[in-house]
Amino acid sequence: MKKNEIRQQKVLSYLIEDYIKSMEPVSSKLICEKYIRNASPATIRIDLNKLEKENLIFQPHTSAGRIPTILGYRRYLEKLDPILKTVKYEKSDILRNILIKYYKDTPLALHYIMQFLASETDQLSFVAEPEVSYGYLEKLKVFKISDNKLLFVVSLDSGLDKTVILKWDYGITEQQLRAIVRYANDEFVGHRIYDIQTKYLEETTERISEENKILKLFLEELQKAISEISSYFIHFDGNISFLEQPEFDNKSSILTFLGFIQRQEHLVNLMQKSDGKNAYHVLLGEDLGLAELADYSLIYAKYEIFGIPGFLGVLGPVRMNYKRNIPIVRDIAEIITKTTKKGMVVPSNER
């Protein structure tokens, strides 16, 4: 890479990091005085003009400094990624202690971790977990409510009942239904909902001969029913101090942001689209799928507790401290996964 290209990358990084701190347009003079003292303001102005032509920065007002575009933030994050791989979050012991202290109550442990994440990043933190998946099946009941509809009642050991109505076009007598439900209870009662969904239903279906078509069809519907009740629920930290940031200085911006976080299904779908290969993900502007969210950002990572996946992260303005927040989100997710996988924490419903 040429010397001037290396300098331009540094100029972009310094400009973004200074803008994140100050929310003020950054001038060539400031970059020279504060960051690159061996270059003249004229040289830095040439670099800024080059970056502006590439749509990485723009000048909000005549005679003002520059601020980053979404494309500029993306370029910055690309260059930041290899640096962040060498950075480790320094408070990992606190997180392990939380997990171990509250090992009998996974939701409570995640609640405290979510609060910790909010305080460390000064952004809105969240945990998305498939709450029902942790539960154990206590009893399955299925009723015919019409010729082509079945009502599934899934009872968990916690006392929670979940109901799902599904279409059934194959014909089944009351006697056949009772026999099949009895068989399903014998096979699946006492197992975690997540394990039934991801393992036991498939294994059981493979054992059944092709002649037993009604049972195979029923198990397919049971898979649909369990998938429907196992959707993610997002918990947000209740601290609203993040709204004190300049980006939320008017009622409209606050309402837009609060409206976004209420669209839980949209948020979950965004996170589930990730390929799973990366330790963290950042969605900026149009990545969030709505034009009104162009000024916001989402950092998230996938974790597992006892093999059950979930997501955690932070939501906030696109003008966010990525250098600090990304390692926090990434490492908290990794610590949760490794700590529970090693057996330092045990499931609250362990049999």
C-alpha cells in the first residue's frame, strides 16, 4: 500500500474517532494538531477531499469540517476488525462470577449481565433468548377443534402452558389422536423443549416406517407447534440514560427509536440472518431495514447456554464507540458460552 493511502486510512480513523467523542465536524487543522503532526494542513485537506470523493466523509456546512458517512463507518470497521482481535475485555471475571452466583436462575443471570452491558457501553443493551426452550415438557395435549384444525397444549415443568392452533387436512379419528398423543408423551416428556425441537423429533420420525403416515404427519405438525412457541423474546435494560445522548434531543427521534425496539420480530430476524461464522456483527443505517433508522447502529453476538443459542448486544446511535463496545459485546457472549459449556453453571431444571 502506498504511503499516502496509509495516511488517508489514518485520517479517516482519526476523524471518525474524534467525531464519536465530540459530535463536532473535524477539520484538517485539528487532525494535524492532534493526530498527524508530521503532515501539513494542506496535505490533510487533500486527503479529506479524496475521502469525500469516495463518499466516506462529507461536509455538513460550507467552511466546516467533515463528518463520516455510513460507508465511512463501514470502512473504519473493516480496518478496525484485525485490531480488535488482539483486544480482550478486562472484566471477564465479573461476568463469570455473575453466571456462577446465579447458576440456579439463568434468566436472572442474563438480566444482571444485560445491566452490566448497559453500564459498560452507555447504550441500550438487550438479551434475546428463546425462553420456552429452557423448559422441560411435562405433558402434551392435542384436541380436534374442527375437521381441519388441531389445538396443541404444551405444558412445561415450570407450570407454563403454551397453546398453538394448526391446520390439519389429513383426517384423523379421536381414537387415533389419543393413541398418537400418548405415544408422543411417552417419547418426549421429561426432555427440554429445545432438545425435542432440534434432536428427538427428528430421531423419532426416522424410526417410524413409511406405512405409519398419520404418525409421521402428526410429528411434523408437532415440530411446527414447538417452533412457534419457541420464538425469541428480547429483554431490554430498563435504564434510559442512553437517551441523554445528543442524537435523542427531540421527541421525534426518541419515538422513532422506541418504536424500533418494539418491533421484536424484525430485530430477531435481522440477527438470525447472520452467518454465525463471525464472533460479532455490526448493522449500520440501511442494514437495519428501515429508512428512518439510518442514524442508528446495532452491535450483537450469539451466545449459547447449555447448547441453547441466544443473542445479546447494544443498540444506539451510529456515532458509537465501536473500539470499546465491540470487544465488550463479543467477549460477554463468548464468556457465557464457555462458562456454561465447561459445566461451571448447571441448568436450573437439571434432572
